[in-house]
Amino acid sequence: MSENKKETKNQDMIEKEMKEKMKQTVEDEKIPSSLEPEAVEKMLETRKKKKSNNRRWKYASVAAAACVCLVVGAVGYTNMNAGKNERPGTVTEGRSEEDQGKIALAKNYDEIKKYLKENEKRAKGQNGFGRADAAYMTDGAMAESSVAESTKDMAGADYSDTNIRQEGVGEADTVKTDGKNLYILNDQTVEIVDVSQAEMKDLASIEIDENCFIREVFVSDGRLVILYTESKCEEGKKAEDGIYKDYTCAAVYDVTDPANPREAGVISQSGQYHTMRVKDGYVYLVSDFYTYYDSSVSNESDYIPQIQGSLLRAEDIYMPQGTTGSQHTVISAFALSDPTEKLQTKAIFGNAGMCYVSENNIYITEEYYGKSETENIQTSIRKIAYDKGTLDAVGQTKIDGVLNDSFSIDEYNGYLRIAATVIPSDYNNRIMPVPYVEEGGSDVIVEDEVAVDNASIETNALYVLDENLEMTGSIQNLAKEETIHSARFMGDIGYFVTFKQIDPLFSVDLSDPSNPKIIGELKIPGFSDYLHPYGDGKLLGIGLSVDEEGMTTEGVKLSMFDISDPANVKEMSTYVLENVLSTDAGYNYKAVFADAEKNLFGFMAYGDSIEYKMFTYDEAEGFKEVFSKDIVNYGNVRGLYIGETFYLVAGNTVESFTLNGFEKIDDLVL
């Protein structure tokens, strides 16, 4: 299906309304000249004219990064409401009851309507862009106890699985395998490909209606789950009226005979697809339901999520921490073996956000601006326990700061560790990058920073929470004027990369939560967008190469860190891909192939051309590129292996190679 068909009419209406609000806001507010439409258009046009063979990006201030390695003790945590002017490590008491404690259930639908009315009132009062209790999405995403294995054993043959976030918790992806077949998302179909022989064979195709958008697939124990979002015209309305609602669906198929898949059941719930997880034979389906509330015309189905066509009961809806709410995070649990066997659904009402799933709990995070410009932006965290298809609320809290991605939050031995960048709510008073073309060189973009009055200062913090989300320890005011760019927790150790200019690589010992200490320092140019454990005592970093002045980047940088002694972390080896500008690694961990046991890792590389690259690492010789393949149809590109064969899937094509030497075996067009 084309992208145009995937866009629903109601989204067009929403976009139109937002544009009108933005236009009104621009008319009412004075904005910097650098952000005037003409200036922005000139900037974009300048970027388009940049020569493709140039690999040097200049920045007047923001260019490099510091890698901050924190040694995290089994316990340790922070003050959640420290103001921006407080001394390092101080704690502010007196949070309100709504900030922490049990999660309240809705008494009835009218209670939810009350929140929506308040949200509508505040939005209208502030041109639709109100600060108080207004949250914005941080997903992302598009992120173990921190080291998730990516291989499985089957009948003596091993195969790679999706690069998952949490060990022991299954995830869907655009390509999956059961060790015998490949299950591939191809536009509006899912293709089942037999790879048991050298010559690949397309066994079957499962097609989804054109008003549906397939997001991911999952396969396990003879069951295939196809996850898609369906747009339906509102009942009683005409399609031309543009009133559509989105529903997330999980269609389960019996693929014990992969050539003849049979539908076993379909689960449908309100909202757009967010993610899914599988553990112990149960699927946990997560969607974001954006309410369509207008106090003059709304029906209950406009602001109450549905499951299997019926409104969710009020007692299954958890209320927000703030005083407003506009979205539901809907979670349904059902048995993979029989979707009709057990079904439980809960909705977390608030403003939606990022989702992190540990081995036993689901964490929903939301970002909230403070009620005044002197307060920090906060992240709300709500904890839902799950076990064999049951869902139970545990508690909630708030922390100062925002999360970079789901790798910034991690559960280990009952404790939740969080790496956050603390940002004051005066978000408009920030340093603004002003791009311009350097004199004498039309192919080089320089971004000068112009300080705005009363610009805020960012800092970073690490928090540790117990199983009840109570603070146990913290470290604060770390790496001022920088932001966390990547993180990776590995047992009792946490590693964090902060972004600004050349800075040290810190190691911080938090084994004593009352007395954190910086125990190591390493100055390195460049930064890593993505960190991945790579065998005993090694950590792989994928990011950008930046010079020592923090002014110029020349390409993607691979780094291997020696972390055998956290107090003396070393950068063992580096490798710069000079003709590569970016990778998928920083924003889509599922797109990364990494297997330390096989000593192979790979990813998509974007530059003058688009390629899929594979590398090995040797302590004596460093990094070595062992495979590179130009990608023409680069949608949903994944690399994986079964036994001694490597498969590269790119859109509607599948190619196979020997895992040792990467010699071509076969190809198949779907």
C-alpha cells in the first residue's frame, strides 16, 4: 500500500487544525528572526545544495560528545524534584501525593470526561500549546537485564533472533525466523519463505486489507502473529466526512504447516500500534489511543478505548498523575496458543509515552512540563506488573528529567535504574543553532549558536528506585550543559554517553548509594549513538567521529571499549567509515545485527550510497569490514543467520550467503 493510502482522513484534519493553531501562535508570539519561515526555507534549501561528496560537517559549538560511564551499585537513587539552582546531590522534600504511590482506578466514564474537559480548557486557553501538565511523546520508538542474547538453538542448529531490549522477553520485528522459515513483512502481505534448502522457496502469502498497515510480525511454537493498525470509518458516518478511528490488531495464525497458514483468532483494541512483547506463551499488545474529545459532540467511544468492539470498563482504566489527560496506553494480554483462552485489558489514561518492558513489569513513561518556568520537565513513571496474562498496577512516581530512549531505563534485581537529562521548563529560552553557509565554501554548513535571554542549563542524573518506586539513591548535576545520547546497563554497571563537546569518559562508583564517587576519566573525541555488549569485558559503540576541537565530523565511528576494569575504561580500537554519514543504530536497535559469539555485527550505512555492512573485531587487528552490499529496495532491511547461512532481507528481496566468507548462494524476489 502507498504512503498516501496509509494516511487517514482524520489525520489530515488534525494536521490542518494544528497548522491553524501554529499560525495563530506565530502571530501572537515574537519569534527569533532565525526561525522566520523565510530563514528556515533558506536553511533547508542550503542543505539541499550541499555537495554529496563532502564528508565534513562543521558546527560552531555542538559537535562532539563525552561518554559518561557510571558504575551502578545494586542500589542507589536520587532526589526527584531538585531545582536547577540547588547544590549537587541535594534533595527537595514535599512532593504531592499525586506524584507517587498507588495508581487510582476510574470510578466511571464521567471522571475521565472531567479530565478531558480540563485538558480542552487549558489547550484553548493557551492556543493548544499549554505548558501545565502537557506531555509529549518520547518513544520512540523507536531500545536487558541489559544483555539480551540474540541466538537460539533448534534441533542442533542455531539461528539469530531480533536484537531485543530485554533478555527473556520476545519482541516482534519486520523479519522473524523459527530456524526453518523466514516470515517477512512485504508491504500489505506477510511472506513465508522456506530456507531449509540452498534454493529458497516462497511457501505462502498472507494478505491484509488495504485499509490496514502491517507494522511487525512475531513467530513462536507454530504460531505467527501479524500486528497491524486498521483505520475504520466511524459508525454512522460517511467515509467522505473524514471521521476515522484507528485500531490495533493482532491476527494469530497456525503455521505448523507453513505452506497452509490458518487463522486462529484476531484481537482488536483502540489506538495505533505501539509495541508488543511475548513471555511464557502470552502476548502483551500495546497501543496508543488518542481521544477525539469535543465537549459538545463526543460519544463515549470517542474517549473510552474499546477491546473486541466493546468499551473498556471504567474499573480497568488507570487514572493519570496530573490534572489532565488526552490519551490512553492500552495493554491487552492473551494466550499465544489460543487468543480466545484468556484476555485481560487495562488502559493507562494520561498522555501516553515511551514503554519499557522488563521480565516482570511494564513501565509507561510520560513527560510533563512544570507549572512554572523555574520547574524542571519531569517524567512520570507508572508500573504495571504482568504474569501469565494478568495485569496489575503496582505504583507510580515522577522524576526530574527526560529519557533519551528505552535504554535509559532498566530493571535489575528488583531495582529500576534511570539515566535522565534534567531540563528546566523554560524550554523557549534556549540556545538556538543558526545555520549559515561558510564564506568561500557553498558545500559546508556552519551552525552558530546564538544565546537567547535567560537560557536554561541542562544537567544529567541517575536515579535508582526500589520495587515500590521509592528513591534509594542518586547522582545529580552530572555533565552540565550536555544531554544523554545513549545508555546501556549491564548488571551492576551502567554506561552513559553525554553529548556536547570533548569531555571525559567518566566511571562513577555507586555501590554505596550515600557516597557516589567518580573513579575513572577518559577523554575521547566522537560519541556513540548506540552501545552494545560484545563479549566479556568489551562494549561496542556505534556513533560519529569528531575531531578534538569538537568542530568537524568525518563519518560514522566504531569504538571498542575495554570495560574489564570499570575504574579504568579504555578505548581499545576505533574505525571510521569516512563515506558514511549515519546508521539506523541510534534510533532503531532492532535494525542492528550483533552476535559476539560469532564475532559479527552489522547495520545499514547511509552515505553516497546505501549499504548493509558487516564487521568483525580482533584485539590485535581491530575492526574489519567483511561484507558490504548495496541496497536498492531498502525498506525493512534485516540481516540474520540460520546455521551457517546468512540472509539479507531488503523489501521484497531475500539473498543468502555463506556465513564464513559471505559468498552468494541464492536470491528470491517475493
